[in-house]
Amino acid sequence: MPRQSSPRWDIGQGWLRGEDWWGDPMSDNMRLMDAVLHPYILSLSQNAPPIAALPGDTYIVPDDSTGLWLGQGGKVAIRYTNPEEWKFFVPAIGTRARIKDLDAFYWLTEDRTWVSEKDGPGGVDPNGKAYDVLCSVGYPPEPNEVLLVFPVPETMTLPAGAPGSIATAMSAPPVGAQVNVFRNGVQVGRVLFPSNDFGGVITVSSQVTLARGDRLTVQMGSSVPGDFGSFAVLLRMILPTD
């Protein structure tokens, strides 16, 4: 039976029992697994084969690459034995790799973009530690009422976009309601509860770093819709990993 391809990694398979498929077909499978099993990528930005590359050195090829990498953009390139030989493989969506020169784990998104796990969808860097700060209100607050004052016990950050943070209300407000987040009296974020919606939308435009002794404050906005109360805001902070 002719070679068939697996749907994600194009691994050769489907031969009938007793067929002689050893040699190049099986060798290609072994090379693929060697390249993509727990990949350790030296760089995402190297756009030409390094002169001093050693067997086993692995790269993600940029689209503008030249030389032996010309036309191989987006693929995993792994160096083989002398004379200089490179093998190329198309990574499957969801591939996770350690990128040496960026000192971080990256993964391949649905639009075939390599994204740092610290920045990509899904929230908190799995290599970091989360510190959850919860503000729970069980009554209709007054306009501009301070709902939480949190003295920061050690350095932590509230990432841009507030991944992992969440806000919800027991009853949907008849019109939109806003709750504000402050660091030492300076607004750094907001939580908007849309009209007729239980879920709050948390906005943090840029990363906020808080040092020991800083004050993280949650405060009701200047307008409180009728009967709006019994809601909670959970802010997921990230502790340093060093």
C-alpha cells in the first residue's frame, strides 16, 4: 500500500503487514521525531544557516531566510552530519518549544505565530506563580466607595490584559457599571460590567509592577446603577520566579 500521512505531523504510516518500508520512509519518521520531541530551539530570528552550526542544532526558520534555508520559512530546521545538511519539518499547531536566545517557552498558535507563554492566550505563565487578590462585595456600594485596600506583601505584577483575572455579579446591572483599580492612588485598570450581563470585562492596558508596601485599591465608579451589588473581582497577580 502506498505511504499514507498522519494528519498532524505528516508521519509516514499505513503500510500493510510484511511490506518493506524500512529505509528512507522510516528514517524520515525518526528524523521528524528527533526534531520535534521536546524541541530546544536556538533562535526564531536567525535567517541564514550559521557557519558554525553543529549536528543537532535546531532553529525556526524566518520567512526572509537565505542560503540553504531559502523558501523554508516557518519550518523547524535541524542540522545533520557533515557535509552540511539540513532537514526541515512543518510544526503542528500547538507545538511547544524552549527558545534559547529568548529564555522562554513559546508555542505555535492557530495563525502559525510563535507566542511566548507569558503573553499568549490562556493566561498565566505556567513557569510562574500566581497570587490571587479577591474583592467581594455583598451590598450595593456608594459611588466612589473604596471596596478593597490591599497592602502588597512582596513584589508582584498585574500583567497587561489581566490574564487569569475574572469578575462576576450575582445579578446583571440594568445599565453598565464600572469599578476601578488603583496603584498608590493612580488608576491602572478598570472592570466594566455591561448592561444586562453578569460577567465583568477587566481592562489593564500595560503591565503594572507593585513593590512591597504599595497599595492596590479597588474602588466603585462614580455611578452606581440601581440595585447593583453582590459582585466580586479577582485579580491574578504574578510573583517573580527568580
